[in-house]
Amino acid sequence: MHSHSRRRFLANTAIASALAGLGMMAGSGPLSAAPARPGPLLTRLVPSSGEQLPVIGAGTSGSYDVDIGSPEYVRLQEVVKIFFEGGGRLIDTSPNYGRSDTVVGALLADGGWRDKAFIATKIAADSREAAEAQWAESLRRLRTDRVELLQVHNLRDWQRQLAYARELRQQGKTKYVGVTHYTDAGLPELEKILRGEKLDFIQIHYSVNSPRAADTVLPLAQDRGVAVIVNRAFDDGKLFAKVKDAPLPPWAGEAGVTSWAQMFLKFAISHPAVTVVIPATGKPERQRDQLKAGTGPLLDAAQQQELVRRFSA
Ligand SMILES: NC(=O)c1ccc[n+]([C@@H]2O[C@H](COP(=O)([O-])OP(=O)(O)OC[C@H]3O[C@@H](n4cnc5c(N)ncnc54)[C@H](OP(=O)(O)O)[C@@H]3O)[C@@H](O)[C@H]2O)c1
């Protein structure tokens, strides 16, 4: 990180930590434990509605791209059971993720989870005609007549597709609209869109080895009252190869962190602009572990900074 970026990061995280200490996250509203059965997962407010969402969601790219009825599918049935029983709600998919959206539809139907689920899917198309056909197919695959969030995938044809998503919101087919990207290269465009458009959500990459979103897009989203979904918090799993068997920092216990997966996820949710982080896994024990990151204290500024120093090139 450049020294300017690092200073900005520190300033942002210092504010975050101060607010976290007070149990308040500016822009994202108060932090609270989700009620009743769902357990102790922290929740954040969606600024445009005031709805509370659990901070740990689920990604599906790759990990859910399996054959229905295969041993991997049976394992995913266990994964989603752990996810929903542990208080999770948001599950992110896309027509671009191979069989994932079909698998999500089947898993929600098999387990009876549709009412608990907050389905976030995407439009990835270059014309209105293609988007309409894709949306009809998405509903069929997801086995639903509406979703909670419709996002323009990777900013593709975003002006036209955002307008279409808003029409669908107007018709009650989606509760929220948003746009996504997955690398730092998308940040300048996202910044422009955040300044010019009224969005419910953005989805971006933010991780210990790629914290640049904290310089601009995260504080801007907070100012503009836009919820933030964080993707690739494990850098597609590459971060695990970097830590291998390395011990956790000595202060991990103070934050209630007992694994590197929890550490990477807790880093993401410790930024006050972040609403939900969506790690992907097809493994029940990893799903259980990921949910633990959504409980207990957040990381303070010094802890976040130490992780950035250690993992950022
Ligand atoms: N443009 C976009 O809109 C966009 C772009 C990228 C991603 N996304 C969304 O964000 C989600 C998350 O991003 P991602 O899936 O690319 O990357 P990620 O969540 O950073 O990493 C997922 C990978 O990490 C592995 N993993 C998980 N826990 C692990 C552990 N404890 N130890 C070792 N490996 C572990 C998973 O494998 P296993 O399944 O084997 O556990 C999977 O291969 C996606 O699934 C997708 O929903 C959106």
C-alpha cells in the first residue's frame, strides 16, 4: 500500500474501531445480535431499507458448480443447512457460475430454505433482449418468482442493465438493485457510479492483500448510504497457501479468532461500510468455521493494519 493509502486506511479503521467499540457502525447502523434461533451472528443494516442482514453470507462461484445428486451436492445440502441454521441469509450467485444457480434453486427447495434465504443474483448481458431472456431463466433455475437483490455483473453494460434492474424492482421482482466488480481495476468506475446513481448495494473485492477499496469506494458507499457486499475475501482461496501452517497472530484470541479463515473474514467485516462478506465453500466444516467469524469482537485498527502490512504486496 502507498503511504498515502496506508494513512487513509488507518484513519478509516481507527474510526471503525472506535464505533465498533461503542457497538455502532456509522452508515451501516447499529450492530446487534440476530434474534432467536439464528444464533449470535452480528447483523448490519441495509441503509436504503433499514433491513438487518447477518454479516456472513455465502458465495457460490466454483464451490456450488456441481451435479445435482452428486456426492458434492449432498455435501452442499449439509453446507446450506449449517449456513441457515447458523443464522446466515445472503447467498450470492450468477447466471455466469455454471450450474451454481440451478444448484442454489435445488438446495433451497430441498431444504425448505427459500423463506430464510436472501438471494442475490446478477444480470450479465449486453442487450435488453438478452437480459430479459437471462432473467426469465434465472428465476426458473432459482425456482422462485422474485429475488432479494439483482446486481449488474462486473459493471457489464451497466447503464442499460441497471435501468432494467430498477424496472424489475418497481415490479416487485427484486427488492434491491446493485452493481458488482471483483478487482481493484473496477474501483474508479464504481466510484463514479456511486457518485452519480442511487444504488441499494455494491459488491466489491476487499481483503487483507487487496485493501484499496478502503481508500475511496468503502467510505463513499458509507456516505451515500449504499450497502456493501465483499467478495473474494480469501482471494479465491490463495490466501490459505500464503499462511499454510503459520500460527495466528498472538492477539487472535482477543478477537475470538481461531482460524485464518475467520481472520480474513473478520478483517472484511471490521470495516464499518461493509454489510456482508460472501466467502464460498463446498465443505461443511469450513462453512461452520466461516460463521464463527461473524461473532465476537471486531478487529481494531492496529490489528487490521498489521494484517494489511503482512499480506499486501
Ligand atoms: N464480479 C462478481 O460479481 C464476483 C466476482 C468474484 C466473486 N464473486 C462472488 O463472491 C464469492 C466469493 O468469491 P470467490 O468464491 O471467488 O473467492 P473466495 O471466497 O475468496 O474463496 C473461495 C475459495 O476458497 C476455498 N476455501 C474456502 N475456505 C477455505 C479454507 N478454510 N481453506 C482453504 N480453502 C478454502 C474454497 O474452496 P472449497 O469450496 O473447496 O472450500 C473456494 O475455492 C463468489 O463465490 C461469488 O459468489 C462475485
